[in-house]
Amino acid sequence: MIFIAILVGCILGAIVGINVPIIPYTYSSYLAIAIIAALDSVFGGITGVLKREFDIKVFISGFFCNSILSILLTYLGNKLDVDIYLAAIVVFVGRMFINLTIIRKYYIDKWSEKLKNLRLKDK
Amino acid sequence: MEKKGKVIMIITIGIMCFLLVMIIFMQFKVVQESEETNIDTLQATELRQELANWKTKYEETKEKYDKTVETLKSYREESSAESKTKQTLEDELQSLERALGKTNVEGEGVIITLSEKKQSELIEDEEIVAINAEDLIYIVNYLKDSGAEAISINGERIINSTYIVDVEDTIKINSRYLRTEKYEIKAIGNSTYLESSIFGKGGYSETLNSSGIKAEIQKSNKVQISKYNGDYEVNYMEEAK
């Protein structure tokens, strides 16, 4: 059920995104940082699911708050003439890698355990 | 209750996916569009660089421009001074040429016509004497005396080196030989004075009349006298030191 929701959401998003008028280039940096923040939240959510500590409220609030906050920070950085968005990207992408490592490790562990079980069964 | 919560969660995740993918695609589009290099898509640093370049160029050009303007100004000043000198010289040249009779002139004056009388016109003891150089010299002298500024005889301009002499049957003026029955003398000046100098009581016209020469005068406000066409030859004299 949840996969259908994800799939439908993605397809609809792609269609709408392609057909929406182009936003000015000035604002695209804000959009980019929002995307990074959202992706970070998504990977964080997946990790949370795997660790069995996933909370939908935390996930949703993280998804939106991180995006909006990163946009605000980028804006502030522009006003101060400091590239704050670089710091935000470092943090978000760093966390994404950590989360990806956790996810990878989880599945490797799971897979190797399965293999072990199979071998044990064979014996 | 639990099911309702699950549905909400699914819908929420669906919406989030929708938003995320939508924004990602929007960004794709923007990036794709902005790959074409134009001023809208340049990064701020690039723009700054570009601006600095243009500023430098502008300053250089302005400096050049200022210099050129300065040079132009000096040229203009020089040329205006030059043209002043030129103007003075030209004025002087013109007045000299006028004095030398090198220009066509016109103005108030008289036209005197001399012609020999026919036999039938003669009275008493008059007899025909051909018009000779002396007659013309007298007339020219009288005209000059009464303020003639320019004189010509049959189109031959009288200048300061002009001579009028008899050469056999002809009259030589400015190295040109004239032999006609009619002489037309044009003079520019005060027409009344000019007239009275020749045709006044006891004037030269009476002398001419008695020698069978008919003198007629015509006053005009627009007597035209053409320029002297010959050369000014100087072979022996030179400026004294």
C-alpha cells in the first residue's frame, strides 16, 4: 500500500514538475538546498525504519522544517555575503552518507545472515 | 483508529514524494535551461569578474576619450588661430587683387562711347581726325582725376602698368592692338563727377567734338568691368635691401 503511494506520488510529481513554468535562476539555489534537505530527511526516515525508531511526526517535521530552514539560511547567507548553503550541503550530504552506510550495513548484515542460515540448513 | 492513522501516513508520504520529485524535476529543468551561457545564468562571482573587466575597459576607454577630446580641443584652437591668419591674408590678397585689377568689378559709373562723326554730321570748319591714343589718355586721366576706381577701354582693363600708345594706325593698350571706329570707355566711380570731368563746360568732350569725334555718355548703377588678363612681368627690378 505504502509503495503504491510512493509510486503515485513520484509519477505525479514528475509530471507536474516537468510541466511547471521555469523558476528564475536566482531562486534555483534555494530549491537545490531544499531538495538536499528533503533527501536527507528521506534517508534519515529510512534509517529510522530500519532501526525501528521511525516516528512519522519526526519524519514529516524534519522533512519540511529542514527544507525551510535551509532555504532561510541560504537567504541569510546571501544577505550576509557568506556562503552558508555550503555548510548546509556539507552537513546534509554528510548525514546522507552516514545514513546510507547504516542502510547498506543493515542489508549486508541481513543478507549475510540469510546466507549463513541457508548454509546451516544445508548442513 | 489504527487504520485511519495508517491511511493518513500513506497519504502524507505520498504528498511528500510528490513534492520532493516535483521540486527535483523543477530544478532539473532550471539547470538544463541555464546551461546556455547568458547573463541570467552566470554565477555571482563570474558576474563580478565580468563587471570588473567591463569597468576596467570602460575606464581605459574613458581615459582615451578624454585624451582625444583634449587633443581635438588643442587642434581646434590652433586651427581657429590659423584660420584667422588665413582670413587676414585672404582679405589682404583680395584687396591687393582688386587694386591690381585682377578681379571683375561692378558698381556705379559711366560708359563713354567715342565714335567718328559721319561727313553729314560735320558742321563749319570741323574735320575728321581719327581717334588716337592721346584722346584716350586724356579721357583716362580726367576720369582718374575725378575718382574713377576702375577703367576699361573696349574691355581692356586700365591698370597701373597700362600704357596707351599709337602704333601706326592702331592704338596699343596692354600689348593689345585696337583699331575700331568706336571706343567704349567704362569707369566706376561717382557718375556725376565722372560725367562732369569730361562733359562739363570746357571739358574734353568739346575738344573731341571739334575734331569730329562724337562722345556720348551713359550713366549706370551697374557698370561691369572685367579683370586684367595679362601677366605682371618683372625682369629687372628686385626688392631693395
